Amino acid sequence: MTTANDEPEDVASIRPAMTPILKRIGLILVFLWFLFGGVAHFSLTEVEMRIVPPVIPWPAAASSSARVVVTMIEAGSPLC
């Protein structure tokens, strides 16, 4: 017997169970991405300043403001 999506029942019954796992893995990856970015802004300032585009006149200020934004995102601030 098939479901409305023309998938076998056993595949359709597994898919809802996998969704929370995939969401959790995605959430962990996004958290780690922002965590690494936040740490890099504080500990690798010279590297971070090198990737600021040359049209921005103050790369140190741009990197510092990015630190604040990344930290607020990591903390779950509603302002970002």
C-alpha cells in the first residue's frame, strides 16, 4: 500500500522520526558556526580585519562591531 505521496508505508513512517534529528543536527551546526565566528572575532582579530572589504575605512571598528553582533546572535538577542 502507498501513501498520498506514492511512497511505501515503511518509508513514510520513518520520515517523521528523522525530522527532529535533522533539525537538531542543523541547529547544532548553526550554533557551532556562530560560536566559532564569535571566538574568531575575539582571538583572531588580525585575520578578521584582513577579510573586511577595502571600501570600509576602519577595518578594526568593523571587526569590533561584528563581534558585538555575533555575540548577540549567539546569546539569542531579539535585537538581531
